[in-house]
Amino acid sequence: MTNDSTSSREVILDKIRKGKPRLVPLPAVPLFPYPGDLAEEFNKHLLSFDGKCLTFATREDAVAWMNGQVNTSKIVFSSVPECESTFAIAELKDPHDAHKIDICIAEGVIGVAETGSIWVNNVSLGLAAAALFSTDLYLFLDKASLKSGLHEAYAALDIREHQYGSFYTGPSATADIEAIHVTGAQGEISLTVLLYGD
């Protein structure tokens, strides 16, 4: 029962506060470092998911290779300043129109040797829809940003910093129907990482 000065809401909240369990600290989670050379392991695992990794001594070498590959007859979106884009975000009136983009060139933020995954976010991609809808996705990645495993990668990330973030591990694929593996089922058909640095 409540009196005039105490609402039912306050009574319920008071009971919840009194019944709250004692706070205990979360356990420390070890990082479980992944063995082996980070670049080699990253390359191996990315390849196992139908991705491709090309290595370059410098970022300039990677940019030069990328600029030599771009087919200007295709629609290209690039968030990498050194690489030419034929599609401007200003042209995008509806995010669904990103399906017109053939090639997306963007920055990878963190690579994970254990899984061959690349962390990207809305800033590094410039336009998340471009990466999801494009046929061919190219991601620049600095070797210095490679992490041993997912524990180490998550420890280095603050997922609250960006509106969108995801680990990409190879191109889109599925094996749900009759266990037949199909690459490019829901998104890009190819994913190529341009790994640079010593």
C-alpha cells in the first residue's frame, strides 16, 4: 500500500535498490597471444576465407599498385585520399544507391592475425554502404596495426567512438543452402588487403 506522499513507482524502485546484488569486480581476461609471425598468420587466415593479401614495403608502393589497377570505366568510391574516386558521396541521395559502386577503396584500422580479420568503421570506410554493396573491396592496412588475436584487438578498440564498426574476414559468403559454399552471396565478391610496412 502507498500513502499520498509515496507513489507506487517509488515503492517499486526502492525495493529494487534494496534487492540489488553486491557489485563484484569483473575477472581479468588474459590476452592469449597467438603464435607465429603476425603478417604470415594474417595472410594465411585471410586466404582461408577467400580473401587476398598483397604485401608492400611502403604505403606509397601500395598506393601506386592500387592506382595502376583501377579501371576508370567502373564506378569507384575511395576514402583513401591518394586514390582516385569516380563516385562522390554528394551524389548519394539514398544509401541504397551505393549498389552502383563497383570498387570500394578504404582504410583498415586493425588487422587480426588469428582470424585474418580487418576492423573497419564509418570513418575509415568513408561510406559503410560502399563497402557492403561494392563488388570489389580493397583495404589498406599498416603492418604496425596487426594484433595477435581478437582479445588484443578488442582491448585496443573503443567501439563507442564510431556509429559503425565491424570485422571483415574475406568477401561475403554463405554455405547455408545444401552446404554449398558461395562467395559474394550478400556483398562484395572479392576482398583484397594491401598490407604495407616493415
